Amino acid sequence: MAHALRTTDDVVTSLRPEGIAELRERAVPPSEYEITLGGSLALTRHLVPAGDAPGIALLLLRPRRRGARLPVLYHVHGGGLVVGSAADDLPALAGTAQDLGLAVASIEYRLAPEFPYPVPVEDVYRGLVWLMEHADALSLDPDRVIVGGISAGGGLAAATALLARDRGGPSLLGQLLVCPMLDDRNDSGSADQMAGVGAWDRVANETAWNAYLGADRDDVAIYASPARASDLSNLPPMFLDVGSAETFRDEVVAYAARSWACGGDAELHVWPGGAHGFDALAPDAEISRRARAARAEWLRRLLARSGAAALR
């Protein structure tokens, strides 16, 4: 019998439905000390009304700067749609917040399979709307909000940008999509190539998509699986990166190519030899430092352009 959860140390290779509970049990959330860099950043907690739920937690991390309205990275955590928390990625983003002078907001969207599509993406969209509506009270700049995420969170961030476009919702400055999980079809060349090896293989990916959408997927909405969108026009600029040795490689490259074909602004990085989530797995590796620097530089350019435009 195949193991429900196959790992090598902290690297999840394969995941089956019965392994989701174990994966959740293994999760260790970061401390507030880690998130705030020892208190040098301010962390506040907010509740976003969810209609059918008591409220969705939203964490807001920001430099301790008074007076100025800060740009915001609205971040969506990873975890294959089945695990993870709003706090998970904040320690890794704290340095970016400090260096670039921006706030980072992270939403505690509800997880599959208990909460399948559309609950998670609607939670993310609802949090974005709430953040925009409360921007003045929170000293945030609603004209400089970037949606971003990693892995499943990257896919949810891309879907949120599509929802905002099609609903006439909040105007976004950009999309920061780090190894995003975009395509429920799970049938790309890289998905086949990486089956059974590396981090987050084809089996794990299928388990996650089945938890989110079910096993019978004939008519899947673009807001569930952004790679199914044929029209990527009129979207904010996007930054996409992915490792060359991971399941998501080909779907990320295809998404960038479709954006270009639709006249979009997309910056794509394919990191040679990178496994899924390589910069978290090996943060001191040269490839990881280069990837983080490329993301930070893209954010810096985007914020500089928006600041210059506001002065015209």
C-alpha cells in the first residue's frame, strides 16, 4: 500500500487524502518574535466578516512608521489548499516589508476539503475588499496594493486578480506569483517529468485539486483554476517565478506566455535546478538569494513607478 504522506525530512513529495491530517499535525506556526523580527515590525490582527462564518483572521505586518500611508502586499499563504496558516510566510516577508517600507497583509482563508471551491478564493477576495475599505483607518494606500502568494496561495492570488477584474472590484497595482499552483488538469510535461520525485509531485497535486474541486472536473471556472482562462488581458502586471525541476514549471511558463499574447505585462523567472519552494528549503543557496532579490527588485520598481505617476 502506498504511504499517505511520503516525505524526505521536511520535503513533501507525495500526499494522499488520508495524509492531510498528518500534514496539518506536523505544522509548527512561527512565533510573533519571528514574524516581527524581534519587535522591529508591528503586527496587528483583524477580523473580516464572512457572512456564514464568525470572521476570517487577517494579519497585518508593517514597519513602525507613523503618518505615511503605506503600500501593501496582500499575501496568500501556500499549503496545497489543504494546510497552512496566515502566519506561515510572514517571517520570510518581514525583511521585504522593512526594506521596502510596505505593509504585508495575510488572510486566514478556509481550507479544503472541509471548505472546497469557491470558499477559499472568496475568502481571499473578501479580505482584499475589506482591506481596501479600511485602508484609511489602517494608514494604507489603496492605490498601491499588490496581491501575491506562494504555491496554492499564488494560484489563489491569480484567481483573485481575475475576480477583481471581472467584478469591477478593487484596482490592483500588481501580482507577485511565486511558484503558483494554477492548473487543476495536472497533465503538463513537468507534472509527468517530476512524478514521484522532488517536492510536491503529481500525486500530491492531484490530492489537493481533488480536495478543492472534487474528482469529476468537466466544467471548471477560471476563478478555481486560473490556467483555464483564455483571456488574461486587463490584468495588473505580474511577476512569476518557478523552479525548472518542479511540477508547476510548465503551467507557470504557459500562464506568462498567455499574458504576453493578451498584451499583458509579465516578468517570468525559471530558476535552473530549483525544486518547488526551493528558497524556503535552502534559504542560503545562491539560487535562493537571487530569487528573493529578483522579487524584491520587481516590487521596488513597481512601487517606484506608481509613486512617480502619483506625482504627475
